Amino acid sequence: MSAFVPLTAVQLPMSKPRRRTREVKVGDIGIGGNNPIRVQSMITAETMNTQAAVEQIIQLYEAGCEIVRVTAPNLREAQNLGEIRKELRKRGYGHIPLVADVHHQGMEIALECTKHVDKVRINPGLFVFRKPDPTRTEYTPAEIQQELEAIEQALLPVIKACKERGLAMRIGVNHGSLSERIKVMYGDSPVGMVESAMEYLKICEAHGFKNLVVSLKASRVPIMLSANRLMAKRMDEEGMDYPLHLGVTEAGDGAYARIKSAIGIGTLLAEGIGDTIRVSLAEDPVNEIEVCYDILQALGLRKTKVEYIACPSCGRTKFDLPTVLNQVREATKHLVGLDIAVMGCIVNGPGEMADADYGYVGRGGGKIALYRKGQLVKNDIPAERGVEELIALLKADGVWRDPK
């Protein structure tokens, strides 16, 4: 019988080390390498409506979006990316990294896009489109080779243009748009998604192009997780170090879409997989940005707001915790980088907030106590003066700054 090992004696890492990847530049923004996990989104304004597209790109950028994608489903819209870029420059936002989204019969459209953007996203399932034949059950080796040659012939001019202009390319596989050949050969599966991406990566590498990002997206979280894990493993086996773009596509809206995205993206990031993320909501795309940063903050990967630790409240709580938490938040939310605990329980409060920078704990009898790094600083403060005393402590410690 094996000896019992106390849990406290076992080393349990919070998350795995981040997978080592090459840096891929999208304009002035680096993805992968030593860069932070980057936040992306995509405009919903029509590409031909230059003013609306520009307004939304700027709104996303001002909200914290680091890379913005714009759809280019046809040649006319690809050409209008030039007008969008021109208007952005006129307004002083020409530096925002732009990505063109290319799908059906992509060579001509992608080539035009390379004149105006910093990265081109292509969909392997649609880039060289073949009309599906639902009765098809197999492909001969000659037919497979013929299709791979057609892909290479269409992709090579885009590779050359990207190399000449210093652009990046995203090989963006979607579970919902795998090619018929891939589905026949590998099934409508995570394996098929990985093989679809690998075909394009190998063609790019054969022509000396490695400024690549890869994505494997699905609307089902288990499929998205499996595909990205397989992709990371396969790339490691092949000696490839391309960054991965994570997302649960077509997640929907509201709370459930946020939960799906957080579980899918957050799980992989905790496993060390992923270099840039996009939360896909059926809402104003500006709403996606906060969710992205919340996922990153929850994992300790990027800190863009004050971290508040607060108990859920129970019969032991010694004050109106939701009200007090809101008061503390309103007074301190501009102090990005701090961890502040607001606890109403004298039983668990001091322990639960031990790793917070500052603690605000209810003591009963209308009194509160203030802590710094788990150590009691001041006790028996009248509750009505609690926030005032917290601010005074922050000022005394030199961490306070007036809100803008």
C-alpha cells in the first residue's frame, strides 16, 4: 500500500509553461515569441462602407483591440481596403494592424489584399474551392496530388507577395468549412482540421515562407480543444514553431457565449497553448475586447484592471458586502496592477485575501479592518470611514494616484 502524500507537499503548477513559438509581426505588433498574448477582433461594418468600417476599427482599437480583421469576400471589397487604410491614416490611425479575411477562390482577392493590409487570413477549406460531391467516398493518390498541386499553384503568388511586402499570413481552418477531400480522407474531425492546416504550412515552408500564424476554430468547445492540442503536438513533431490563434467561433451571445469562449480559450492558455485570441460574439465586437482581457487576467497572463477578491457573502458577513465592494471599486478601479480584497467574513476573510496587496475586512459592530499583504495595518475603523481610510493607506504607501 502506497504512503499517503499530503496535497500541500505536491508541486502543482498553476499552468504549464507557454509553448515556445517564433515571433510573427503584424504591422508593429508581434505575435508569439516573448510577446504577450495578443487580443484581436473583427469589424461587422460592411467593407464597402468606408466611413463605418473606419469608425468601428478605431472603436475597437480604443477599446484595447491590438489587431483588427476586415472581411474581403470579393475583389471589389479587397480593393476598398485601400480606401479604409487611407482614411485611417488621415485620422492618425494608420498604424493599426489590419488583417484581410479571404475565403472563396482566394488567390486574386488575397493578392489585392496584400497591397493594403498587414496580414492575410486564408481558409484552407475554401481557398481553392471544389464543388462538393456528397456521393464521393474516396480519392486516388493521383487525385490527391492533383489537388495539392492546384493549392500550391494558387498559394504561391500570395506567398511571394507576402514575402516581398513583409506581411504575415494566417492559415485559418474552420471546422464548419473543411474541404470535401479532407472530410473524405480524415472525417469531419479535429484530425481533418490539423491535416488541412499542415498541407498549407508545408507548401509555405517549401517556398521559404514562415511568417505564419495558425488557427483551428470550431463552435463546439471539445472539438476546438482537441484540434488545437493535436495541432500543437503535430507542429512540435514536425519542428514547427508557429503561433496559434485561439477562438471558439460562432459562440453566440450573452453569458453562455462568454462561458464557452472562456472555457475553450482559457483551457488551452492554461496548458501553454496559444499566442493570440479572439472571442467571437454575436454582438457589437467592442464587447469582445473586455472578455478577452478578463480571460487573460483570470489566468495571470495580462493585467489590465484592478483584481478584486470578494467573498460570495453568507450569514457570517458583517456588512452589506455588494454595496461596500462597489464603493471600494468606484474609488480604486483606476489603480491598475493592484489586488484588493473586500471580505465580509472574519473566519475565512484574512486567509483568503492573504496574497492581495490590500484587504478590507468586516469585523462586526460596524467596524472594518485594513490589511497590507496579509498583515493587519489598522483595526476598528468605523465602516462609514472605511473607503476614506483605505485611500489614506494607499496614499501613505505611495501607490495612490488621482483618477483621470
